[in-house]
Amino acid sequence: MQVPSSEVASHSPVCDGADCGVPGRIALVPPLQENSALLRMEEDTDSGVRFSSLCFVNDHVGFLGTIKASPSDFIVTEIDEHGQLVSKAIGESVHEINKIQSEPSHFVKKPKLNSQDVFLEHEGDGDAANLPGYTDGDQSLQSSSDEEHSVNGVTSKCEKENVDILSSLLDEKTHTLLEQFACDVKGMWKSQTESIEASLEFSLGRILEKSQRAVLHSAVRQTFPFLITVGKNSEILVKPNLEYKELCHLVSEEEALGFFKYLDAKRENSTFTFEPDTNKDHRKAVHHFLNKKFGNLVETKSFPEQNCSAEKPNTAITVRFRAKARTHGKRSHHDGERRKAVYTAFTLQKENLEMFEAIGFLAVKLGVIPSDFSYAGLKDKKAITYQSMVVRKVTPERLKSIEKEIKKKRMGVSNIRSVGDSLRLGQLKGNHFDIVIRHLRNHTNDAASLSERVLEAIDNVKNKGFVNYYGPQRFGKGRKIQTDQIGLALLKNEMVKAIKLFLTPEDVDDPVNKAKTYFLQTEDAKGTLSLMPEFRVRERALLESLHRFGVTEEGCVQAWFSFPHSMRIFYIHAYSSKIWNEAASYRLAAYGSRVVEGDLICLDEGADEHVPSSKVHLVTKEEESANTYTIHQVVLPVLGYNVQYPENKVGQWFRGVLSRDGLQACRFRVPALKLNVPGCYRHILKHPHNVSYQLFHPDSDANVEGSHADDVTSSLSISFDLDASCYATVCLREMMKGDI
């Protein structure tokens, strides 16, 4: 990454002429401290006077250099809550892992929520599970075709019992009319009649006894899975099951029958497996349908069929009920132990790999889903990173068994051990960075000693700190449409606009951008899907939903649900982060290093970004006069529904920006996408800790080894620690005095 000497360009309004003190022209800003650098401002030709979103707080000249010339030049190691580097924590080395005997590759995924390490005793009628594709929790996966001959007799027995129940609870006429209603529904579907089916219903009459109603509901649905039952004031109404018909467009009628019988039986820790399917796009469509319609009840996963050829692998979709929420009340100690979930902690090492891509690969290998992984923070892609993770429903032995496979993806796992719970975001002390900056040189027209410039810069940032901006990677650096723009559209409930922003092409002539261009020109999701490369998983998931639900406001809402919650809320966080960056520049421009009345102060010296409101204090006039606080205690709110704003010009600025962006009435909740943003507080300034460095010059032996043997310029090796949620690239920017 080349670091130029030019000033940072601004694309965001931060203040107007009145607030800056000089109407209509660029104002000189009060210095942060004696002899400090002035905050930079520049003219935006489109919108008048603007600040640069990023400013400096130190007065040194800086230097130029190349960051991230290779992943090995940027090594990030998480620091856990105890101050320990996770790469040096307890446990085995990566090289010891492959000695462990692996478990079978058809490891069955357990329920997503409140998972258990021991399958519970099955309850209810034992025959309920004997459906095509239906298996008990401790059985290996098997397809419906494998079971067909062995279960048909029992299934017929179950159906006969359900018919007997119907006969015992319904009079003969009602029973006959119910069977005729069922035949009529099937007949209409076969004749493609769709206009009246939604309004069709048949009443079984009023059943006063609640227990009888429950039995009758189940018997109807088990006998006629293509029908649903609805209770209304003790009356039972029977209607066509439109979801059954939709599923029949994707799978065989026999599979649909089996699935809905499985769904109604609700047998804990059982699974249902569809027929093997070699068509990946078709499997995706089935996955999407099941998760959209029944995602609160079940979860799905594709598993390769056993004993199939490697050239033509058959893969089957398996469905499992999600674990029930924990119930209140007394429970025996033994029962509590059986319900305890399995959590395995480990250190993940990855190289030049996005974290979500790494998690997706691990999930496939372990037979779980990405949301079963928890982590304390995100890490850079173009780097070698070490971070703590916890995976649910996977034993340490199972995780150890895949070590050889994941090495092929430039990943490794170590420090593997059982733990009692998941990780949460922010559950770390910070990160340690080992960085090499190559091709060091002076800024243009700077004739001073390069070594002096470098040492001066490091010393200044160690002592005075840097502005705690969110780094450019938060916003999609270099992209035409940045993530904060998508977040703003989501906050304004502009769902179609947000989708189109997401699918806006870059100025690059490649298949991905050609597909995006086609979509914006035609809104043809199906055609775009055929053009979008297979490896663009997120775009394809979005397009599949748009093809299914349409490019309307409601259709785009459904399309956003093809992304996990963490990704949907990421865009809103990006907008909040962009506004925070602008607010920090405005605050420093307006008041410099003085702590003034109306500022917000964090009273907890050890607090991270997640500062509770109870620890935030509003500075009084008397405290300003007494210089009670320092600039390093000042925090600014990150937008959300549960934060307070400064009560000075900065607070007025926040209100102006929200009004500018059409968010003056925004509650920072997007119910349609199930997103709630409470907000938090972030320190304006931060310092690097434990800084060490070494300069290498062309005449040194140190820089003529390895992959950079052709370097003929100086390089800097620097190491430091940063608190959680701080960006090393932002710290380096302050040292080098250039954009990043």
C-alpha cells in the first residue's frame, strides 16, 4: 500500500463557515497544543467549505513508505482479556494437531440455538420419525432413497392410525367432506388453478376439549401434509398449505410430503434428508426456501453422499430442528449436564484471507454453520493474523482432525481446548502489530535526514497519540460506493436503493462488474444471476432472493435477509463510523485540546469502546474553568438510540448532520431487517503501547534476505500494541503524515 504525500480529500461535510469562525472561506483552526500541526481543511467544489475527514494532531513532517507489500509485512496478533498474545497462549502447537485421529467426515450438525452435546431422550410416538428421509439424532445421514423400502410399511401404519383418529373425532359426514376437500385442493393444483386456493377453507366444526383439538390438528396435518389447520375460537379450519405447493416446485411430491410430516412431528434431535442433488444452484434454492419459510424452526446443511464418486459428487440437504429455548423451572443436575452445550476455543491463524471466508470454510469442514462461530473482533485480510475463536457443537478432537485440510487454505488452528461459552465482540484487550514499512523516503522537497524524520515521527505519536479514527477498510476503501452509503439507505428504509448501491459496478471490465452493470440497466435478477461468477457468494445469494421475491421494497427486504445479521448491521455501523470520523475532526477544529463545557468525558479509565452511559459525564462550566479533565478523556458518541450528545457546538453539529442526511427522526432501529443500533462512545485520541522499532538501510545485511532481496531502499520494522477497535493503519498515517 503506497502512502502518498498529498493531503486527504474530503467527501463529507463537517462544519460550515459560521462554526469554523470564518464565513465563506477556509478557516485556520486553533492548534491542539503549542507548536502542534493545524488541522487541515480544504474546499469541496460541490458543497462549499469542508474539512478533511481525517486530520493530524502532531506537528512532525513524516515520511513516505509502502505498507502491506506482502501479508507477512503486516502481522496482527490478538491480545486476550488477560493481556496474553493468543498465538502464545496455552495449548498445543499447530504442528501437533495432525497427530489426532479424525472423526468421520459425515459429522452431523446439531441444532443452531442452545445446542446440546448429548442428544436428549426422544419423546412421543416412536413411529412419528419413520418418514422418508427421517432419522434419529444419533444416526448417520442417509438419503430418502436409502430408507424407502425399510420405512414404507411403518409409514403406512402411521397413516392408518391418523385416519383412525380422524374417524374417532369426526362424524362420518365431516370426515368424508374433509377427504373431498383434500382431493379438490390436489386437483386444483394439478390443473394449475391458483386464483381461488388462498381463500379456500373447510371447517371441522367446534371442538370444545383442548386436548382433542390438539390431537385433531396433528392427525389432519399428518394425514394430509398439503393442508394446514388453524384454530379459531375452538373451531378448526382446514386450508391449503401453500408452502407445500411451493416446495413441490423444488423437490418431488414424496419429499415434500415427508418433510411436512417431519415438520409436524417435531421429534427432538431428529433429521430429515432430501434426495441427493448434484445441482448446486438448485440446492441453494431449496436451502433458501427452507430458511425463509421455516428458519425459526429448522436449520439446513448440505452433506456429500457417502460412497459417491469424487468426479460426480452427490450432495444431500439435511434438515434439523433448532434447539428449544431454555425453559424456566427446576431441573435435575443430571438433566442440566445433558443439556450443556459443547464449546471449543482455539486460535485461528490465517494469511491473506477474509475472516468470513475463513469461517465459511471451517463451517463446511466441521458440518456446522457460520453463526456457530464466535469471535472477539474482525481482522485484516492482507495480513497474517492470529485471533481467538469459539465454535459451538464441535469437540476439540473434531476440530483437530481437520488441521491438514485447512492448511491448504492458508489457515491453521492451535490452542484447542474446551470452554464453557461463546466469545462476544469486544472481548479482548487489544491487538499486537508487527509491521514492516518498505521503500522509505522523504516527502517531496524535504532534504532532512530520513532516519531523523522516522524517529521523530515515532516519538511524537508515542507521546501525543493519534486521532482514533475508524480506518478506511471500514468503508470499502477505493470503491465507488462505500459501505456507509448503503448503511444510510438502510437507516432511511430505502431498501431498493440500498440493493442497487450494493450492486453498483466498479470501473473495471470483468465478469462481476459486467453482471452488476446488467442488473442496474435491466433489474433482471435471473439474467444477472446467470452472469455472476460462482465465487461471488454474497452477490449470488442476494440475486437469488431478488429473483424469487422481485425488485420491490418488500422483495429487497427479503433479499437483505440472505445476509446474516452481522453483515446487515455492518453497513449501518459503517455509516455511524463515518459520522464519528467527521465529528472527531469537527470537535478538534472547534475546541482543539481544551476540554470545554458540554463535552462528554469517560470516567472509567480502563473502558473500551463499549462504555456504558453511566460512565459518561457531561463537563460543567466549573470543571472547564478548573481544567479538571484532559483531551484524552473526551469521548464522542457513535450514533445509536441509547447515546447522549455533547451539549455544545459539537452537539449542534450532530443534529445538523442527522438533518442533512434525512435522519432527524431516526430511532436507529430498522424493524424490517431486525436491526437495532444502541450506539456507544469512542475516545477521540489513543496512544500505541509497547512501541519498538528498527531501521534497516540498504547497506545492512538485514534487508537483502528473503523475498525482498531486490530492495535498495530503507525499511522500518515496527511493533506496537493498540487497544481494541483501534486501527494500526490510522496510527501509521499519523506517523507518516499521509493518506492510507
